[in-house]
Amino acid sequence: MALRRIWGLSWAELSATFLLVIAGMFALADGLRLLTRGSQAASWTATFIMVAGVILAALAAVSLIPFSRKAAAQSVGATVAQDVLTESEETSDTEPFAVLDESVPPKQAQKLLIRSIGLLISWIVLLPYIGYIAATGLFLLVYGLLVSERKIIPTIIFAVISTALSAWLFQAVGVRLPRGSLLP
Amino acid sequence: MLDQLAAGLAEIMTWERMGFALLGCFLGTFFGVMPGLGPVTAIAVLFPITTYLDPLSGIVMLAAIYYGGMYGGSTTAILVNIPGEVASLPAALEGYPMTQRGRAGAALAVAAISSFTAGIIGSLGVIILGSSVAHLALRFGPPEMLGLVLFALTAVAGLVSGSMFKGLSMAALGILLSMVGYDMISGSTVMTGGTWTLAQGFAIVPVMIGLFGIGEILRTLTTRGHSAKSAPLGKLMPTKKELKDSVAPTARGTAQGFSFGLIPGMLPSIMALLSYSWERQRAEKKGGSQFGNGDIRGIAGPEAANNGAAMGGFVPLLSLGIPTGPSMALVLGALMVYGLTPGPTMFTQNAEFTSGILVSFLVANVILLILNLPLVPMWARLARVPFHVMGPLVLILCLVGAYLDRNSFFDIFVCLGAGIFALLCHKASLPLAPLVMGFILGPMLQETMRQSIAMSGTFYLERPIFMAFAGVAILTIAWSIWRARRHTTSLRRAEASS
């Protein structure tokens, strides 16, 4: 909390960096475990992952502090893109293009995201039991109604046709999909 | 060289493979047309399906998907003014004003012809240069390869991310993720936390699909839907003047794209933007510039540079086994799944197969030119379908793709986890390209480092090629930090003056 306030960090920056530091520390701990309990042959791997872990944790932590944030710019691609757009705005008579960065309000985006991820997890859990066709049909139907908030009839038609087409495509290239242990 | 091309053509020209190329072009364009998705996502999502084919048919379909993805991006940019990805920005800036003047068909045709030209010349370039580089690389030992890997990692970290600290930390994370599972030398489990599930390690396919498929799609799903307007297509044939004006930019774009595309980190999208900027400056110097209001040169040059850079990336990939960016890393992953190891032997022991791969690029370009122009009205209609209609189906295709690699439910969870992590990284401005490069090059880095140290404790002083690569890697880090400092200083000055 204090770091967020003092350095003006976002939740995403703080949590992603936290994850990176944890991953680095985990690698360091596992390297130590290998070095002390593993065979002689594992000592090289142990040293390698310890070094990589320390580098990861250190760089991730350093990337948060103001000094390193000052030494950060946009990527080369983003810089060139910005230059191109600035030049274009000065001369173009055309209306600006439809960008996808017009984010929906944060709360709505969060709701969309949580529902999408929740439905995806449900699909994964149901797949071994009810098989690809039933799980996918159900997923597309519920997604269309709950997340996309579309009308029921077009949603049903879309779910049936897309599931059938995708199942046919997989079959055409010889892919075997789970049939479901609960289905006959 | 002609013998090589003829051998490759003989391998490719079967009805079955042509059918897969056609299907690949269609599916790739379908993905490219959808705003927010591009060739990288198209490959990530669809390449598991290609692994069910024989390797050459798989590569043919993959090449067709890649080019279809690139072409699809330009189509939506020109027709409905939605640059779904950075590389399509020039096509939107110059192509949409042409659409408004009723010249959409000509803009699309020039985009297709420029891409096609760059693809053909680039393929020949890969055959000529790739073979030479491969023969040179046969003399490379572990220290030289180690230097090359270090250079590739730092170059991508420096060019693709704004912060070198973030770029290198993501590369380190990628390296560590590639090591999870059983250690090849000692047989010990590494970073598994004692669980059997993690002992199988992270496979390339679910990680890639998660990072570039699930992550991108979830991000696009949570953005506002766009309202695309319909526009008349007009005549497909460009006028003589339009064709004449686009010849020189196409030639320049191809040369610039191909030569810069050889360098790790110089992604096709960067080259498309640089080419646009250079063409614009050239036109303004000469006078009579229509840039910003539908100048054909602003479409021809960037489209050629985009495709040229994509082809240039195949030289280090096929001859050295070094990818230059995320899309090449995906292709490398695909080749490894097919049981091929990119490197010098691709041009010596697998020369016929490699020729087949290169000819498949030519075939994909030809099919796109023939197939896509008549289908433009259909793609335009598809581009207007809101993403939340097609997005969920694509999400499912991603998860199925992750499952297919090893028929493992664990991989589906890995894929979803990677997608959520990619979303977090986007919010935290952490670049994914170095992570992927680290993940792909991690095993090679570890192996070459181990072998180099076993050869000599002071190998870094004894091998001039290693020293040269290491020197360039250090220079890349220094340049990246200098560029960032300059950026901060100019921002401060701008603030002070305002």
C-alpha cells in the first residue's frame, strides 16, 4: 500500500512485480535445495537456476523504484507509431480511426473478465464429463446470454452452428476430442 | 538455387497440400480480419491443428495462416478504418481515405501485390542468404551459439520493451519456466515444488496459446465494441499511375524489411511503421505528398516492409535456430513439435524439406492474391461482426489447441493461467516477447553455457565471435538505457516549456 502511494504504482504493476519476485525467490530456494540434497550432476543446474532466480527477483524489484522508472521509455514500435500518428494528425482530413483502446468502464470490464474466466473454468471442468460438443454448446449459449447479453434465438442458432462446424473441422483433420465419461 | 526451388515445388504441388494451403489462407485471414487479433494470435491458436498433418503439410498450412493473418489485418484497416494491430496502422492511415474516395479495391490490390512481391523476393533471399549463413554457422561452437543467444535475448528485451529492467526480468522468467520439470542431465526435478503434475514441465504449445491467444482475446473482449461503417469497394484494379507510384516504395520496403528483419527484435510491425515514416519524409521532400489523405505509397512501402521483415526473420530462424520475435518463436515451437531442429542442418541435411518450407511461402502468397481479392466483400462483412460474438468460440479453439498437444487437462489450465498472466502483464506494461524468447531459448542457453564452460573456464577470452556478440549485447543494453534517459529528458523539457 505504502509503495503504491509513494511511487504512484498501479495494482497491476505491483501484483505482477510481486509475482516475478516470488518466482525468482522460488527458483533460488529450489536451487539451494538441489545444491544441498541433489546429486553432484545437479549442481550445475542448481547454480544456473539460482543465478537466474536472483537476476529475475532483482531486476523485477529494481524496475519498480523511481530511478529505473525514469530509465524507461516506450518500446521502439510504440515510439514510431506515436510519431506516425502525430505527423498524420497534422495533415489528414480523415476522421480518426476506430481504436480498440476505448476501454469500457473499469467495473464493467472487470465484470466481463470475471464472467469470461469463470465460464472458461466451467468449460474445462465439464469437458471430461460431458465431452466437447455438449460443453462447447453450453458454453457458447451461456456466454451469449450472460456475458454478451444477446437475444436467445440467435444465441442458440449461433451456439449450435459454431459447435457443429468446429467439431467437423477437428474431425476433418483427424483430431480426437473428449467425448465425455457421463455420456453413453 | 533453381534446383532447390524445383525440388521444393515438387514436394508442395499435391492436391492435398494445396487444399491445406487454401484452408490455412482462409482461416488466417478470418483471424486477421477480427480486430485485435493478428498473425501471431492466428498461428498460436491454429498451429496445434496443423500438428495432426504430416510435417510439410503442417508447415504449408502454417505459412498460409501466417500470411492470411497479415493480409486480414490490412483488409479491416483499409475497409473499416480499424487497425487491429500496429502493423496495419499505415494501411488505415492511407487506405481508409482511399476507401472514402471509392478506391478501396485499388488499395487492397496494391496491399496484396506489395505483400506478394516482398514475399517472393524474401523467399529467394532466404534461400540465398540462409544457405550461406547455415554453412558459416556449421563452424560455430557452443561459445559462439551462447553469444548469439545472449544477443538475441538482449536485443528483443531492448527493442520490444521500453524498460530494459522489465525486458530482461521477463526473459529471466521465460528461461526459468522452460526449466520446470525433469533436468535432462541429472534427472532431478527442478522447480516442481514436489508435485508430479509440474514434473511434466510446461509445453511450448499451451504457454504460447495462453500468452498470445487467450490473453489477447480476453483483452479484446473487455474493450468497447466499435461501430464500423460500410464503404463502397470500388474497382479492384489500380490505375496505371497508382501501380507506377507503388513500384519504388515496394522495392524499398522489401529491401528495408528484409535486411532489418534479420536482426532480433526488429519485428515486422516496427518495419512497417518505419517504412511508412521514411516514405512520407521522401514524398514530402519531393513535393506532391498526399500522405494522410490516401497516398498509395503509404500502403505499398509498409506492406512490403512488413512481409519483407517476416521473411528476413526466417534466415536466423532456419539457419541458426534463433527467432527474431514472438511470431518466429511460435514457428520455431511448431518446427520442434514436428520433430525438426532449426539450425545449420536445415540447409544441409534437410535441404529438400527446407526448400519445401520456402516454396510454401511462395504458394501461400499466390493463393492469398488469388483467393482474397474476390472474397473482400465477405471479409468486410465479417469485420463488422462484434468481437463478443466470435471471441468466445476462439477462446474455446485456444483451449482445445492446448489440450491437443499432449491430450492433457493440465495443459488447458496452463494455457488459461498463461492467458490471465498475459493480461496482467499488459496492464503492468511488462513485455511478453522477451518472456517467449527466454522460454524458447532457455534450454539452448543452458546447454551452450554448460558446454562452453566445460571446454574452457576462460572461453569468453578465447573466442572472438563470442566476444563480438557479447559486445553487441552490452551495446544494446546501453543504447536502450540511453534512449530511455533521452525520452525522459525530452518529456521533462516539454513539461517545463508548457
